[in-house]
Amino acid sequence: MSKERPRTSQAGITLLELMVALTVLSILLTIAVPSFRSAAASSAVRSATSDLVTSLAQTRSTAAKTGRRATMCVSSNGIQCTTAGTWEQGWIVFSDPNHSGVTANIDAGDTINFLFPPIQNQIVIIGANGLTRYISYGPDGQAKTNTGAALMGKIRVCSKSTAIENNSRARDLTINFAGRVTVNTPVVDATCPAPT
């Protein structure tokens, strides 16, 4: 004779409970995903701005320490300055005692001190007023062209992401003749125009 097993209730969820849970999850995702995208885009702008400010300080410091010209230039390969493209391709900082030619070049005897890889995340970095491809500092800390003239202007870091507001989309780095860098936040649209 076999004994009948006592009946136990089975644990689980009903279809109605599952539907309610999925509805709540979809509402939370609808709220959280755009906020996450906006936070990620803002973080990318801040990070690229910080990298540029740090690089400019390193370039200026290298010139002061070595007593020779130091240059920071756009570089797509990390070996040589490029003559086309914009700063998001990456850049290099190098000792540049010869500073020959109209544009920045790495000549024999120049030493690459720092290398920054390409910037991703829909970031564009555009220079204006002489800062489109390079910036050079003399041992006195002043920003100069290769020919020795004063070099002043702006570099804009901008996100093309649609998740970020226009009032926090960009940062302008303004470099004055003394070589000092100031950062401000312009209001720009998603086309990320060059700074003026």
C-alpha cells in the first residue's frame, strides 16, 4: 500500500504578476536610459577637456623645464604631426628646439614626451585662430607660432550626442599670449560649430 504524499503549494508567479513587473521595469528603463546617455555624454566632454588642459600644461611645463620650445600637435599615428583633421584624432607633446617651418613637425633631435590616443564618444575638438593643428610654448611660457609670433585662440571640445543639452554640450579652452588656459561653457547646438 502506498502512502499518498501531502500536497504542497507550488511557488511561482502568475501571469498577472509577471506583466506588472515587466511594466514597472519598462517604465524604469524609459526614465533611466536617457539619463544614463546624458551623463555619459557629459562625462566624455569633461574627460576630453581635462585631457587637453593637462596636455597644454605638460607642454608649457616641458618648455620651461628644458629651456627649449615644446609643441603639442594633432597626430593620427602618434609619431608625426598631421596637416589635416582635428584634435580628436589624438595628439602628441614633444620637445621642439628647431621649430622649423610654418607648421609643426617632428625633426631629427625632437623628443616625443606624451602621446594621447584618439577621442571617441561623438566628441569633436576644433581649434580656431591659429590653434587648428598645434600650439607651441617657448621657455618663457608664452604661446607662440613656429615663426615666433604670438599664438592665441580657442579650442572647442563638443559632443554631437543628442542626449546632451545645448547648454552643457561644449567647453571652450581659451589660450592667451601668456600661455594661460581658461575654460568656459558656451551654448552650442549638435552641429558643434568651430569657436569664434
